[in-house]
Amino acid sequence: MRILQYVVFIMQNTNQAQLEFPIVMGQPYEIIPDDLFIPPNALELCLETFSGPMDLLLYLIKKENINILELDVSNITDQYIEYIDLMDSLQFELAAEYLVMAATLAEIKSRLMLPQENYDEEEEDPRATLIKRLQEYQRYKSASENIALLPRVDRDFFTASAGLPEIKIDKQEITVSKEELATIFHEIQTRPDLKLHHQIDFEELSTQERIQIILQILSKRNIVSFSKTLRKGEGRHGVVVTFLASLELAKDGHIELIQNKTEEIFLKSLTGVSN
Amino acid sequence: MINTVEALLFGAGRPLRLSEIRNLLDTDGIPSELSDIKQCINSLEDRYDASSLEIVEVASGFRLQIKQAFSPSLTHLWNERAPRISKALMETISIIAYKQPVTRGDIEDIRGVSVSTNTIRSLLERNWIKVSGFKDAPGKPALYATTKEFLDDLNIKNLSSLPDLPDSIETDDGEIFSQVV
């Protein structure tokens, strides 16, 4: 509940002109809570109004008159923990930057509470670092405000252009009638696909099959010339297969291969003509 | 030739460089010098003096515009107003404009808040920034710079026409602190 009240408070407080006090539990909330500092879960609101923790801090310093030096450290620590408790995992990345700032402030505050301390020369005064960063940020913040005021196209000024005249293009117009379209479409649909191609495979010649054929021939006659066992159209491949079949038969002792003075090879059956 | 130059500017609807105009005239069979074209533009400016038009030189060249005095009448032409640009986006583009080329990390250092991918994407889509290179540092982060379109859209010719970046106030820490308190 308290968180919501802070949000309401921030919302109303950001509008300086608004004098109405937020009503909390039926009572007007007149006193500025001491712990009004980065209200937990008012994050989304803050992010809409402020562009980051630097912006928020600048705002608080300048407009809200919050004295960062008088902030209660224990209070900040409480808020710090409350923050982590309430933080959505989704908002974690965004909140982290606000947390870093809160931690930095807490550190500065704690250092100020300690008796006078001499910083190591290498270690920079975190207070000075923060102020430098704030100043640098403020430079660009005001620069961005200046740029935002510059006239912008389509917002503050407009470019002029004219409709183009009809541009003549040297192109023959194509006129096609409905009927023509239909005819052409029909013609295309019925046109034989001459571009279709398919692979023609050679009929596979099997040596085993050829052995059977040779044996069949030799079952009718005792001797046959090699050339007679060939089949026209099988080409060189057929010759090879037939020759392999002959060798196979000769090896197994079914036939004898005889070559006379001529080039012709004869296949002679050794098993004799079967009856 | 004056009228041809005028026609080109009207037809283009975007800034044209003198050299661009010369090339266009050249392909059209009208040879010309850059100085001739500049003279044409000057004559056109004189001609427009009493009209609602003006020729403005922006980063990408010469552009025909409607005089800003007529903007209020024009805004009612469209139902949609030009989209508002968020504070975060303006801060980001300003840092890029004054410190370019910068990495996302550089922007984050100044703003104290992480720069969302959407912010960068939105600026890239608007053609206001471009990746000008990659920093020779671990992770090779992209370096961003502003484009000519950014200057065109703000009606300026170059980066030095941007408002001056406010000086950082050189004060010693104690003084700042007394101010803060």
C-alpha cells in the first residue's frame, strides 16, 4: 500500500502547479515523507518521466529540493532491500541502474558521516565522480533539449514536391481479348510436354541368365560358335556378358572352349546333349 | 534551363546535389557547369521570394520546401501528427551527434542507463544514424555516427550548424556541493 501512495505522491508532485495533497486512508497527506527517494515499484512511472537515474537525480536535486547529504542511510538501506523484494524479474535490468545510483548515494552518505577521511590519491572521491558524471550528463541533456527545439521535417516544416507529369514510355501496348486468353491457356495446358526427359537404362544383362541360355542352346546341339550365342542389339556389353558366361561354364567343366586357326571360338558341351 | 532545374527539384521531392542536377541535365542533352546550375537556383530563389516556396540547402543538397510560416496550415492536411520523439531517444541522438563516432557503451556511460536495442534500432530505421565502423576494443562494438538524413530532417547543412554543446562548468567539488546543498 505504501508504495502505491508514493506513486500517487510522485505523480502529483511532479506537477508543481498542483496543490492538492494526496489522500491516504481518508486523511490528506500533507507531510512529505522523509523516505521519498526512488519509490520502489514506481519504476515504470519514473522511467516514463525520467530517462534514467541521472535524470531522476538531477530532477530531485533541482526541483524537489531534496538534500542528498541529509538522507538517512538506514532509510536508504531499508528501501534498498524493499526494492529488491519487490522487483519483478522482468524489470531487474532497468531497476539495477537505479539501484546502482541508490548504492552510490548511500556510499557517499556513509562517508560523510565518518570523521574526516583522507582519500588515497589513487582513489577518486566518489562524490566528485558522481558530480562530474551528473554535469556531463546535464550537458548532453540540455543539448538534446536544444536539438529537440530545432525545426524538424514533417513536424515544423514540410518539403515541397509536385505530382509527376505523365511520362511517355516507348512501349507497345499489348491488347488481348478474353477469348484469346482462353485459347492460349487451353493451348498451353494441352501442349505436350516436349521438354520432359527421362533416363533410359540399359537392360541389365545377367551372366547367370546368359549361362542358362548357353546351356539351353547346348542342350540341343553339341557345339556352337561363340558368335551364335550373341544377340543382336546387346552390343559390346552383350559380348562381354556372353564371354563371362562361357568362361564360367568352362571353369565349372560344363563346356570346353575351342579355338581353331580362325578367330572364332567354339563352345563344346562336355555334359553331352541331354535327352 | 531554369525551368528544367525547377522541374527536377519538384519532381525529386528530396534534396539534389548540384552535381546530381548536372548529370541529370547531361543525360537529357543539356550540358552545363555547376556554376550555371547554382545561378539557376539563385534565380529560382528570387522567383519564389513572394511565394510560399523556398529552396533550402541541407546536408544532401538543395531541396524545395514550403516556407515554415505555412506549416500551421499544413498540419491539418494529415490526421496523424509526426510521432513524438522520446526524451531517451533525443538524449541518445544528441550524444551521437556531438561525440561521434560512439559506441553504445559510451552513450551508456553518459546517460547512466543502458541503451535499449529498440532505441538504436529506431534511430537506424529513421536513417538518423549509421554504423560507421567497429571500435578496436574487446567485442568489437559498433561505432555509431549521424547521417546526412539526420541533418536534412533538422533543416541544417552540417554538424557545426547544430546548437553548441553547453560547456561543462569548471568548478571545484566543494563549490558544486554547496550549490547542491
